[in-house]
Amino acid sequence: MDLRVTWHKPVKLRKSRPGSTYIYELDLDNVPDKPGVYIFMRKFGNNLNPLYVGKAQNLKTRIGQQLVALKLMKGLENAEIGSRALVFGEFLARPGQSEDRCLLLIEKALIRHFLSEGHDLLNKVGTRIATKHSLTSQKVVRHFLPHRIRF
């Protein structure tokens, strides 16, 4: 199965003001309400290091939910130095592809890819994939994401 994702440019997370219920803030108006995957990361110099990979039926809604997930946001806050950012990609389903199944496969493939490169992700559970698939990205984000993954 060939899975396709179109990536958007990374968006910087802003540290919330003291007294806010959030740790990080983001303008969700720039996030589409489409299915896809997202990656919270840290940026240090020209390096982008993934911290968390997730999937969503609705990127805008899910990312908004994650911004209030205290455990995840504390994990981002406690990661090594550097600014925090988010990159997200829209899943482009082909006829007959199950959106739920494909999003799960993409999420697992990205987690497995980043772990194989030595990144220490906050989410490592469920990375086993038993079948043969490929993921094609349309737009490479600063050589952070591979153009093609076979799994």
C-alpha cells in the first residue's frame, strides 16, 4: 500500500504567559481540520529533533487537545534545550484506503523511523508493523522527514 502525506512548514510553539492554563500556545487557525499526522519537536540551530508523533482524524481538534495534555506538554518542556515546534501533514487517501488504518500505519512508521535514527521519543508504544507498505511525503521539511519510507 502506498500512503501519501503533504507536510506543512514547522510552526513555532510559544511559551504561555505566567498564570495561563497552557504551557505552550499555538495559533490553531493555521492548522487544517483534515486527517493527518503531527510531530512535536525541538529545534536547536538547524537541527530538528522529534519528541512526539501523533495521528488525528481532525488535526486542528487533536492538536488543540494535545496543548492541554499536561503530561505531554511537561514532557516537551523538560526536553533538552531549544525552541519547541510542531510540524503536521495532511493524509492524502487514495480510493479504497481506510483512513483510520492508514493513519495508524503512518504514525507507527514515523515512530519506528525516528527511533531507528536514535531519537528519544515520548511515545514509543505500538511501533511494530507486520505488513509491507510505503509512505511518500510530498514536500520535505528541511531534511527532517524522509521523502519515502518502506515498511
